[in-house]
Amino acid sequence: MANRIVVDPITRIEGHLRVEAVVENGVITDAYSAGTMVRGFEKILKGRDPRDAWAFTERACGVCTTVHALASVRCVEDALNITVPQNAELIRNLMFCTQYVQDHVVHFYHLHALDWVDVVSVLKADPKKTSALAESISSWPKSSPKYFAELQTRLKTFVESGQLGIFANGYWGHPAYKLPPEVNLLAVAHYLEALEWQKEIVKIHAIFGGKNPHPNYLVGGVPCSLNAEEVNAVNMERLNHVGSLIKQAKEFVEQVYIPDLMAIASFYKEWAGYGGGLKNYLAYGDLPTRGYGQPDYFKFARGAILDRNLNEVHPVNGRDAEEIKEYIAHSWYRYAGGDNLGLHPFEGETEFNFTGPNPPYEQLNVEGKYSWLKTPRWKEHPMEVGPLARLLVSYAAGRTDVKQVVNDALKQLNVPVDALFSTLGRTAARGLETLLVVHWMQGFYDDLIAQMKTGHTSTFTREKWEPSTWPASAEGVGLTEAPRGALAHWIRIKEGKIDNYQLVVPSTWNASPRDGNGQRSAYEASLIGTKMAHPDQPLEILRTIHSFDPCIACAVHLYDPQGKHLHQVKFY
């Protein structure tokens, strides 16, 4: 007998997401993903100064802030043919890397780890065994029996008080949890340490961009000056602080994050057989080393993989009207030419069309429109984006450092490369690219210091800054890689103002509803075939959905005409 399991809202994500899964004989046979919020930034931006767009789009999310600003300034620069100075590119790369390292660590420990770590079982752990385990996998200094014993005592008091706070409503004791108590204790200790560490690394955003979240950006460069002696500029004191923060980040990633990731993964190898979903992967690539106009020299490669064929990487062009299109067959929008059309973002429309049943409802009307997310396709193919896609595209493109890190991890876990096509592989990919990024970050920092030593301090070009120098009309695209995957902004400028602006964000690719041909997107496809121990405790659904690190832009909460809440949190 088939049952439909509803998880609404999915928690430990950014934004509002509903998942419905059809379960037959303990196995998921179908699934539906619905974004239950409205964004509408495209409508907000129309008629505004293109140079201001980054400040609006950056606030589409409270997490992926800097990458939206980066995509925005790039699309304007592309439209106006502006090339930024090398120092600006290096600083943008440092801002990008900072976002990745902080975001991935936070996701692993604070958003995803509790899908694998049973917090309550920590009370059964032997602190001496936890200490021995910690010292066997890492040289991290906080590894003494006393340290873990004191933490266990604190947690015991916490649990016995009956006030679990952020750990309330978890599925503790669920049979899908497999870690020994000692590993759980180690993970919880590092969960708390990561909370302290993550607030330090983002100071790099404050140094170069003035603040975090939502650091400042600038069309034509970056909004800071470099001067070794000037107190009001990014001087050597501030640059030395950046260097020390990078050093601390490398230590934390190498000695805490990666050892924990590999230790936990070794207990869940069967999850290399679940959550694979789509066989197509898309990455726009980023971290330019010879300028944004030369993607062949990006640290992250640009391209697409079809049918998991790692022997071929297809080129990707954000301007080609035949490559990227958005569909709305199952989305609460309407197109002037009909809802069966697929529109390239330069021609994109954002017109709301909520014609479905008024919530609350027991189940989505999946035969009609059931999501606020549009459905993007690349050459009509559904594509997965994110850390796994980035690593696979770079791996297939022959990036030496990427291949080395990936092959080392596969060897350590004693699994084949096919294990990457899974929930476990997606989670591992995020950690492996963090290891890569934190070392690339050091290289960008060293290059910036070298630039200053040779007297090159320019961070901005005034070329084509004034609207009087612009053409009557222009269009551009800004491609980047948000932590959660391929992100692009498209702009059309007329008479110095924004005529059309479209964002296609990572979770639009991954979390979107089916297209008109019935093809599932990544979330829906990834759940098919998953075994569930207790359908009323959908831990397995959370594991796979969280492996994508959903990030769906914030929006208003919904009320019915009587002012009652339509949704309440039921699942952790």
C-alpha cells in the first residue's frame, strides 16, 4: 500500500521547502518538491540603476550574500564590456573563498551532521575512547579525555533538564543512526567548536567589504583601496589579519572538518547507493586566474556532464538562447505566450499566477502547478548543480589538484568513483572542495601581497562608469558558483535603467518541480529508491535533501483570511 509522507517545512535550511514522498513497502517510489515562498526580486529591480542591482540581489538570501553581489556586478560589467583590475579580481576571489569555507563548515556541522549524529547517545560514550579516536585521526589540540569528559557532563545536564533547545524534536535512537557513542561525542564537540570558529573567518568580508553579511561590492572593481601605510585603507595590519584568518581556516579544515567527514563517512558507506538521482551535472565554474573572460583558467572548471560520462565535458554558454531555459508548467507563474514555453532568462518573465487550492491542504496538486520555483533546463536536460557537480566537472576536465584530492578520498574510503553519485558522495564533495578552496585562498592572498610589493594597488576602473558612456541598450550575464551551485544573473539595460533582470539560483535547478515532459529535477529524482525504516520519522529524506544544502530565498509567511498560521514546524 502506498502512503504519501509530507515533510513541511524542511528545517535546517534557508527558506521554505515542502517535500512529499510516496512510500510503498518501505521504499520511496515517487517524490515532489515545492518551494512555498515568493521572491520577486526581478520585479523590484525593474527601472533601477544597474550599478545598484548588487545591493538588492545580495539580499535575496541571508546566507549566500556575497555570491549574489558578485553575479550582479559581473552581469553589468559583461553588458558594458568593463574589465576589472587584477587586484579587484583577487579580492573578489578571497571574498568568494571565505564564503565557501565558512558556509561549508556551518552546513556540515550545524545543518547536516545531525542527520548522521545521534546527540543523545553521547551520554553513553567513553571520553577516553573518544580522546584516543580523536588523536588517531588528527593533531587537533582539543582532544584530551578531560576535555571530552567535561563536555559530556555539560550535555548530560542539558539533556536531563528536559530543555534540549536546538536539539529538541530530533529522531534520536532512530535505527538509521550507526555511529558509536564515542564518534557522536567527537562530532558534538566539534559542532560547538565550529560555532565559535565560523564567526572569525567572515571577518575577511568585513575587511574587504565593510561588513558581513551583505558585504559591499562595486561595478568596475571592489569598494576598498590598498595602501600599506594608510589607516583608512586595507593596510598591512589588516592584510596580516587576513593572512592569520586563512591560516586558522586551513588548520580547522585540515584537522577538524576533513577528519570528521572521513570518519563519519566510513560508517555510512551504504549511502553511496542512495540519493544519486539525476545523471547530469552543470557547473559555471569560478575563481579566475587570468581574468573573468578566460574560464579555461578558472580553478573550478565550467561545463556540463551528461549521463555521468566523465570522459566528456560539454561547453556551457550563458548567452546562448538554446541552452538555458526556464519552464513553468508546474510553477505558480504565467508567461504571456503560454505556460508551455521555455524562456531564456534574457526574455524571462516573472508574473505570478497562483490558481491552485488555497492552503492549508493535505497534499499538493502535483498534476497542476505546485511550486513557486520555476524549472530551468540546460538543452532540455534536468541538471544537478552544487559541490558534487563542481567536483565532477573539474575532475572530468582534468584539473590536477581536484583529481588528486578526490582520488585520495576514494582510496581512503575504499570506494569506487561511482560512489560519488550519491547522498554520501554529495556530502563528501562539499568537504573535499573546502579543502581545495582553503588552499587556493592562500594562493590568492599571496598573489595580492606580491601585487602590492610591486606597487600595483589599483582596485577599481572608472572606464564606462558614467551612464553617458553607455549604449542605448545592452545585455549581459554574470555567471558564478554559489556554495550550493550554479548561479547566474541576466540583465537588459535600456536608456541607463534596468529593463529586465532575471536570477536563476542553485536551488531553482535542484528543487524545482517537474517540467512539461514529466522530467524530475534533482531533489525529486534523488529520493527515488530510498529505504525508510520509519516513514513517520523521515530521517532518510532529510539526509538526502540536506546533502544539497537547500537555500531558498526568504519571503513572507502566509496567513489565511482569518489570520491563522498556515504551517507550523512538525519535523526536525
